[in-house]
Amino acid sequence: MLQDALDSFSDILSPPFRGVMAKSLALTIAVLVIGGYGLDRLALSFVHTPEGWISTTVSVLVGLGLVFGLVLLAAPTTSLVAGFYLDEIAGIVEREVDPSGPPGRPAPVIESAMFALRFAALSLLVTLAALVLLFVPGLGLVAWLGANAYLLGREYFELAAMRFRPAAEARAMRQHFAMPVYLAGLFIAGFVAIPILNLFTPLFATALMARLHKRLAKGT
């Protein structure tokens, strides 16, 4: 499992992944910039203050609020954008670990869009949960890691499995191998906990679960 995680982390910087990473980050930055500009215009349209220090203070507060909001939305936006490239990432890893094996089946366009939205919603939920649990002494971090290991492990493993089997069978396989999937999910949860690095979570998690699925499938 540790070797799978190390290999998946190395994949992020490999030439085949760089193209996906560049497209994903470029679109993410574009979405955040456009969204931030739109929110800034919208916020200022509702704020009417006389010229002077009050106006300046309000503008600064609005700006800080937008920066915080964009930081908060960076990971979900990355997940949304990268969700459209997850099949491409999984295909690269599958060819790397099992070049003679059958290729996976890419999800249809509508299904890919639904996956992207689901991953973005899950990423936002994870981000909000992290903020809440920061204020829970003692068990906050442990609970956050445990919950995210389950949620992220489940989603990414089923995505990898459904490239080779129906959704119901992928779910059954995930349940059968609940412990290995959960342990792999812990690596993903730890990855998410690291600022900046968490922007690459979809790439790392997809590569890790594609490897895990291939390894478990060979043992079934």
C-alpha cells in the first residue's frame, strides 16, 4: 500500500500527468478568477457607503472575504475541473501497471459530468468539515481523517472499479475489500490535509485507486 502511494505521488510529476495537471490548474485558476471578479462586482453593488475611511474599510473587508472564499473553494473547484480528466489519468496508470491487460472503459460524457459534480460537492463537504472540526479539541483531526478516508476512498475506488465492471459490482467489490480501500483512503485524507498539495488530490487519488483496483482484481 505504501509503495502504491509513493508511486502515485511520483506519477503527479511524470510527463504523462503534467499535461493533465496543467489543463486542470489552468481551468481552475480561470474559473476562480472569473468567479472572484463576479463576486466582487456583486458584493460591491450591494454596499453603498460615503467616500472616506468607511468606504475603504468596507472595500478591504470585502476583498479579504473574497480571498478567504476563493481559498476555501480552490480544492472543490479543482475537483470539479479535474473530474473531467479522471478517466484519462486512470488510463495512464492502468497501462503503466498492467500494459498487457484489457483497457478500462471511459465513462460517458454525462456520467463524467455527474462524477465531476459529485467530487466537487464531496470536496466542498470535506473542506467545510475541516473548518468545523478545527474547533473540536482532541478528536477533531482524528475524526476528520477517519471520515475523509472512508468518503474519499469509497468514491475514488468505485470510480476506478467502474472502468472494468458495472456500478453494482464495483460497489460490492469495494465493500468486500473495505479495509484495503479504507487504508488507501487514509493516504488520500492525509494528502487533502496539506495546503497547496491538496489541489492535486484528484490526480493522486485516481492514480492510487487505479493501482489498488488492479492489484485487488488480480487476487480475486
